[in-house]
Amino acid sequence: MLPKQELLEGCRDPQGIKTLLELSETVLRTWQPLWSPFLSAPLREEAVGRLLELAELQVHSDGGRQGAERQRLLISRRCEVNDVLERHPLPVMGLEVEGNFLFDPLEPEDMRTAIASLGISDGEIGDIWIRGDRGAQALCTPEAAAALNGKTSHVREVEIQMEQRGVEMLQLPSIRTTKRFTSVEASCRLDAIASAGFGISRARVLQQIRSGRLRLNWQAVRLASKSLSSGDRLQLQDRGSLEVLSLELTKRDRWRVTMERS
């Protein structure tokens, strides 16, 4: 049995880690590698760190595309031969979601909510990306793709149609490249730096904070006025991460902020 209490101590997401520990115990008992559900980036980062403390286990992460934010973990015994990934490839399918969003701009979270309304759990859906005003594409488990194939639903007033696709048939979004840049701001407030770093309005930053999609060092943040420091990292779901590299006070009492977005 795994030392669950010790591994759960201080967890940011104890229920999520507990589920993965139970999966790990099954792997140890049956000697069969298993894939986890799709995990959020903070849960995946925390899970990998904790599971790798166990000498008996090894962990591989894959989200179906390079740079995926939401990924699944393949948990196996460390003594498994090197071709474990060849014998247990990532179970993933693509999903095409079509709708006319010319007059009603779409966000990935809108699509995730619509899919969830059809009885699909969060762990069955990976990354979602918007395709202009035509709808979206997504990565999901094969079971979710089969269940959604041919289904219709609505995002607000817009009807959407869903069809499963092979991943090779999707138009995957471009890989996010790391970008370093500088901005001069009136303060070190979170909303000011997030607005400049992610290229969205401060009003939009407030919306992201209220919805829980903007995190500071992987923790939920509620105060837009919170001051940031060098080394702080902001994570915005479906938009990547932003690290504050340096903060320098200018002669005009403004702040020169050097950031790196990835």
C-alpha cells in the first residue's frame, strides 16, 4: 500500500491526488500500466512531483499534441521495459464542434461547459481551441468522442453539431513559443501585469479572476489589486503562462516589468 497520508499532506488538490494514488495502487497490484483522465496543468504538475517520489513508479505525460495544457498520465511500474509507451499509446480522439459564432464570439470555456452539459466529465476532455467564428476543435478520450459523435447542443443561442475525428484530421493550433518582452506600468498590480502580459483588457482580467481561470503560482487568486514580485507566475487557462522576470522602478515612478510568456 502507498503512504497516502504522507503523499496527501499539503496538497493543493487532495481529491485529485487521491484519485491518482488509487490508480497507482491498481498499477502496482496488477502490473498493468494505466492512463489517468485528462488533468489540469496544476494538478498534473503536483501529481508528477509526488508520484515520482515513489521508487516503484514511473510517469509519462501526454496531451495529444505538443505543448498541450491538459494532459493524461501513463502510470507504470518503474521496472517496465522501455517500450511501455509503444505498448500503451495515448488513448485520444479528436472532436469537431461546428456552429455559427459570427455574432456571438466563442471562448474555450463556453465549449467546455456545453460539452459537460451532455454528461461528459471534465477528465474526458483535453485541450479545446477556437476556430474563428466556425466553432472549435478538441482532444478527448475515445469514449467521450464516441458518446458525442452526431450530438447537437447549444452555446447560448447558437446550435452546435459534434463529430468525432482522428487527431491527424484536426487543424492543431500553432505551438506557443516563449516570448520575452517589457512593459511599463503604473503599478505592480496583478490586473495591470496580466493585462499587458496576456494581451487582454483589465475588465477581461477581472472576468478571468472571478471565473477561477486565472491563477497565481497555481493558486486561485481573488484580488486584482494584489502586488506581484519577481519570480511570480500567472497561469491563464487556455492561454498559457506568464512569468515576471524583473520589476524596476523608473525615474517617473512607474514600473518597468520584464515578462516571459509561454
